[in-house]
Amino acid sequence: MLHYDVMGLCYDPQLSAVFKALGDDTRLLILDELRVRNEQSLVELCVRIVEQHNLSLTRQAISRHLHTLEDAGLIKTTWKGRTKIHSLNASPLGQVAQVWIRPFL
């Protein structure tokens, strides 16, 4: 549900979750990795982050970032057998641009 403040700006808790998710460099990196190569498991993302970006993050740390991204609706997860697969969902970014950023332009 959208809320409006005294200046008429839109406030939506879901949009706040998207901004929170985008406010971390590691989460931006994960989103970019899913943009380049969608549908990856946690292990695949860990390997790509180490190999492509020379960062050493634990699986638990990346898992926490994935949870934040999922809560914001920026990724979707599905199961393929016993493996959880993470996919990019860019539609919340369009909503942010349309509902919240556009009034400032």
C-alpha cells in the first residue's frame, strides 16, 4: 500500500526494501552477476564472486544478502531437485524508477 508524506512523495515499505537492498555493494554485485548469468545456485554465486571479483565471502554472508534481495523482490528462488536456484527479477527497479525517482526528474 502506498503512503504519501506532506510533500506528496510516495512512500511504500516495499520500495524502502528495494532501496535498502540496493544500498550495499555486495548485493549490487550479486544482482550484476545474476544479470550476466541468470539462474545460479548459492555455490555458483560464491565461486563467481571469488573468481570474477577476487572477493572472499562466506556462503553464509552471501546467503544473507540473497535473503535481503529476495525480501525486496529483486530475486526469485526456485528449487531444482535439492538445489535452490536464484534468478533476477528486475521489475521492482522499474517500479522504483516510475513511482519514486520520476517525481525528482
